[in-house]
Amino acid sequence: MKLPGAKSQSAMEYVTTYGWAILILTIAVLVIVTSGFLTPKPINLCFFQYNFTCTSYTINSNGILNVSILQRTGYNITTTYMGCDSNASSSPILSYIPANVPNGGSFSETLQCYSSGKDFNSTLGAYYKGYIILEYTSSISGYAHTVAGRIIYNIN
């Protein structure tokens, strides 16, 4: 024997169950979106291929790079020049006072970064993508070596 309104009760339970599920899902999505969990963080990278490591680095909106580099070549070096450019060339970017750096030692420098041959200037939130060019002389061989590091920095 069927009770009158049984279909109505079943339909009402169905709508209520799905209503709660949709409400909980909406709240969960709202919490995730407003918490900034899905907002990408700015990526800052500075790296060299061989025997050199960026230990700290910043670039301001006027293109001034402050960088500290650790060298692990296995021998003492004398840095001869260093520069920062959006291209991996060293022509317009020469800027450095020579320094003697022992193996395992670090050195710091402040440089002007260039983009397409001009001083880099940007607004906050923009990215600088370029190269750090370093020339040094080995204390063992006396030969000059050039290494290029990559820098990607969100101006903040």
C-alpha cells in the first residue's frame, strides 16, 4: 500500500541531498579561490651551469642588479669583468672591478642590467629575463674563462 505523497517526499529528499552537496562544493571552491592558493607566485631564478652559484640576487625597477656569487672551480680566480644583459653577449655590459676570489669564496657586485642594448627600466610586477656574464682568470693556468648565468626576476 502506497502512502499519499510518497513521491513528493522522495523528490524532496533528492533535491535536499543534492542541494547540500552543491552548497558544500560552492563553499569549498570559494575558500580555495579567495585564499590565493591558485594564484601563481612570482618565480625568481638565478643559476650558472658550472661551478658558480647565485647566493642572493635582486633587481629593482631601474634595472640595478645586486648579486652575490659563490665560486667552486677548485682553484682561486681573479674576476676581470661582469655584466647583465638580455642577450648572452658581453659587448655593452662590461662593468666590474677585478677581485681575487678563493675557491669556495663568494663575491658581490652591483650592476646595471640591459635589455636590447639599453638600460633596463620597468614597472613593478614585470619580469627581467637575461644573462649574467662573468669573465675570470684561473690562478693555475692564467687563462681567461667566460661563463654565462641565467637570471629571471619578478620586479617587486
